[in-house]
Amino acid sequence: MTIGPQDTGWFKSSFSGAANDNCVEIRFTRDNPVAIRDSKNPTATLTTPNWSQFLTTLTR
């Protein structure tokens, strides 16, 4: 996956309704290709290595 220089800002899954504040948000940037956070705790984020481990765990 190629990530451009732009910052996508935080966005949530289309499965989360507009009124739903309990969701996971994702952001793509050049410096940190993938960041993920819980919308209830936005200061806690996962970085690229953590994201990779998260996906690996889900697919087991």
C-alpha cells in the first residue's frame, strides 16, 4: 500500500453510525503510515507495528 504525503485525518469505519461515539478510528500519514485509536480514549494510539500485530491476531 502506498501512502501519499497527505494526512487523512482520523476517520471511523462505515459500520459505525454517525451518532455512535464507540468506535475505532484510523489515520494514515507519511510519518506513521497507520495509527489506530479508540474514540473513547483518543490519546491511546497504535502505530504501524502494533497495527500489523493486531491484524495478524485477528486472522488467526
